[in-house]
Amino acid sequence: MDSISQYIILKEKQHQKRFEDKLLDTKLLEPKTIKKNVWHCSTDVNNEVNNDVNNEVISNKFDEKTKNKMFIDNLNRMPSDVINIIQSFVPNNVLALLSKKLYYANHSYIRPTINKHKYEEYIRSMVRQDNDFVFHTLLNENIVKWIELKNYYYNGAIYYNYLIFLRSYCDDHGSIKIKGILTKFLEELGLGKNQHKKKTVRYIRWIT
């Protein structure tokens, strides 16, 4: 075990009893007071670690990267009871952004926060970022709709359906991972090979 972990564990032991006492006290308090007390409780260790890190002894012992690691490791070591209480005050759509596990559990709360007229822009932003994890969930939720959304118009071209458009959009933005997902799926639908013969894209020339 390295010196960082030993240091954090020592601080954790010093404050464990304080955490437990404060958690017991919160059961008789109003929600707002609970939130305030838990916040102070959860920052006790962090404040002490930061104070120690900023003093001359610790500053001389650890570099900036190591001190940042100490801070993150310390957050990750907070008691689960404290984490659960803090988490109860975080909106579901925010929780969905914190980890893959929380995304699976809370991603349904994201869409209601997006203006319906901007939902397609949200999808395109995931493609531009090549965020295959989020996109795979979106694909599973919208697959029937995207297949049936035919003759999709975008930027002077009409695409056979929305899936064909998304794959073309991947080419435009170098989104390799999402293109791989779409290509495999389109091949299963019979739209992956010889697409030039199927005329999956038609370009429009405006007459002026």
C-alpha cells in the first residue's frame, strides 16, 4: 500500500465516528437541515486533507498530481451511507451523467429535459462526439422509429431513412465507433452492401 493510501485511510479512521454520529442525528431533522449537515459531514475529511496538503510538510512530500489523486481517492472512500444521502438530493438527469451504472438506471430522465425541437441535435451531438455508449442506448430506444423515418432530408440530401443519414453523418465527423455500430446493424437489415445500387441517398439541386 502506498503512502497516499495509508494517509487517507488514517484520516478516514479519525473521522469515521464523527460521520456515524452525524448520520444518527439527521434522522430527527428536516430535509433541508439534513442536506446541510450531511454536506458539512462529507467535507470534514476533505477539508482536513486539503489543509494538510497545503501545509509545508505535505506540499514538500507530494507533487500537484499526487495531491489531486489524494483528493479524488478520499472522495471515493466516503462511507456509502453518506454517498446515498447526498445522492438522494441530486436530480435523476444529473445522476445519469456520473457513471455508466447510473446512466442505465436514470437515462430515461434526460429526454424530458431536452426541448423536443432540439432532440435531433442532441442525437447528432452524440454522433459528433463518437459517444458510442450513449448512442447505443439511443439506438435501442429509437430503432423502430429511425427505420420507419424514411426520406429524411438534411443539408441538401434525402436519405433512404434516418439510420442511413446517421451513418453518413459519422463519415462527415470521423465518428468511427458509432459508424461501426450502424454499419453492423444496417447489414443485418440488408442495407449494408451495394448501397450505391439501392440509391440510399439522393442529392437535391435547387433551381434558381
